[in-house]
Amino acid sequence: MKRRMLFVDDEPMILQGLQRILRSWRGEWEMEFFDNAAAALHRLTQAPFDVVLSDLQMPGINGADFLAEVKERHPRTIRLILSGHADPKLILQSVGSAHQFLAKPCDPDALKSILGRVAALEAGLPSEALRQLVGQLVNLPSVPSLYLEIAELADRSDASLEAIAQVISRDLNMTTRILRLVNSPFFGLSRGLSSTEEAVAHLGLEMVKALVLSLGTFSHFEQTNLGRDRIQAVWSHSRQVGARAKQIAQLEGAERMTISHAYTAGMLHDVGKLLLAANLSDKVAQAARLAATKGMEDWAAEELVFGASHADVGGYLLGLWGLPEPVVEAVTWHHRPCAAAHLGFSPLTAVHVANAYTCQSEGSVGCRYDNRYLAAAGAEGRLPVWRASLDPAESLGNPR
């Protein structure tokens, strides 16, 4: 069955361009184009759509309000913004309803690649159980607005660390959390840093983006019905896994981007736990009881209850946000790394080992090292070296 995509833009030339660019997809996709949000909303009452892409600044109902309505009425629909220079307030308004923000002008091949990747998420879900599970996640966070702002600024040729630091400084809560983290024992600074500018200069752009993304994501769940203790427990564990995954990648002399991806994936590897708890708390409790009774790993109990695990759900969310494939892969397969296509050293290797080490240091049942995967990745002999080099939990501090 063909999948369905709906486009909304008040500029006829933009719609014509989209039709031309995507003409080759007509054999696989049903695509409909509207020049106003009211007509698009009416169409959505008549038939479901898998993906909706909307302009932001439109007369009548703007893109932010339109996607808010789509989110309310059709929570399973993937929602994207494609817009040029817009009012920053309108962009921030759309963040809560849009899964991704794409800037005009967008290269046709890049647009097709992004749309294809996002639209294939649900089509590529490995099981009907996971497909149904994802469909129940009404409380699905959008990518943090500050991360989007920093990423957009970083893509500009005139971007500077000072300008990025100024953007972060406008968010007092984020500034406080970043300074706590960079001043924690893990970073081993000889002196404390007191400003965002100093923190950005010390960490570098990629690490700052990873921090803003992970801290912003966890902040979303503070607005849900999840208790602070539960969020704090996942955050503490995730922070340690991220720090240790970064250490492992550094020990292997990995490239800077691989180190950054390992850190980002480690910080977000358990975001699926919060997603499930915020949406399906009764079943999460059922899975926890099953794991405790049977002495099972939590992800294995989740598969019995949900038909999928928190790792699957977390990987889906990060894929929806358009995060780099190595990050999505590391989150999705951190419990079952042999299922991944790539078997050489990667962020997945670092996150898998860091997670197993952290779980065992916390006294958790299971979370075993996958020796078959490590052997296939040529890393089995490195495990003792990594374990001997990883920092104990008490040296990592608690920067939240």
C-alpha cells in the first residue's frame, strides 16, 4: 500500500517545485499539495497521512498553528516545517509541534534525502508490534528549540563560538546545567569555569551541541507526569554512559566526530525509557515486575510486554529528529549490537561497552557484554583495557 504525504505552502511556485522534485516518487507515494492550511486540515479529516510538510509563514492559519492542530488530531503523523527566514517567535512556537525544521532554500537532493529518511522510519519499523507501539506515543517530544537554533547558527559561514555562547546564555537554566557539567570532576579542569563563553571554548562546538540536545530532551520530561526521581535516575545513568562512551572512543584514538557521536548517543541511549513511561506507565510497571521476577534484562522484558524495547523507541525518536545515523544506530542497538550492519569500532561499540560497565557498577542484573560482537568488531582484546581505564561513578559528579 502506498504511503501518503501532504504539503502546504501559500506560494504556488514552491508547490510546483516540490511536485517537480518529487515526481519520481509517485509510484511509491500518494502526494497532495495545498496552498492554505484550512484546506489541508479539511483534507486530513477525510483521509490519514503519514507525513505532513508545511511552510511556516502563511496567511490565515500559520504553519505553527496548523501543525499544532495536526499533532492534536493526528498524533501519529510525522510533522515537518520547510520555511525561509521567519519570525523567531513563530519558529519557537512551531518547535513543540514539528519533528524537524528544514530551511529554505533547500537543495532538492537534500530535501529528497531528508524526506525519504523520515518517511521511511515507520515503513522500516522491524515489526508490527513496534509500529503499533510507536503509534501510541502521543507524548512524543520535538527536538529542543535551543539545539535547533545552535545547529542553524553553526551551519553559517560566519558562525563563531562566541555567538553560540551568547545564544546559550539567553537560557539561564541551560547555562546553569552546562556549567555544572563542565565543572564536574569528569572534565578534570584545573580551575572552574564561570561563563558560557569559557565552557563553549573548552568543550568545542560538537560537544556543546550534544549537551544542549541531551539536557533539553530531559527537560521535556520534567513537564510530564513522571516523577523527578525517575527522571533523575535515568539522567544519572545516561550521563555516566555518555562520559564513559566518550572515554572509550578517545582511548581508541577515534576521530573527533566519532567521539562526539559516542557521547551524544550515550547521553540519549535510554531516552526510550522515559518515552514509554510518559505514555504507557502501566505497561512499563508490568515489564519491570517481569524483569524483577524472572531476573531478566529490562529490554528483554519490554519485548515480551510491548513487542519492542526502549532502545527501539529511542532510536525511532532520534531518527525522526534527523540525528546522524551513527547516533541512531548506537541508541537502537546498544543492547543487541550484533544486529547492526557495521561491525567495526563505532559509537555503538563505545556505548554498548559503557552501558554494560555502568549497569554492572550499579549492581543491575544483566546488561552483559556481547563478546561475539566485540570479537567481530576486533575489539574483544580491548575490553580489559577499557574497563581498567574507565572512571568510577563517584568521580563523574552529579552536574544536574
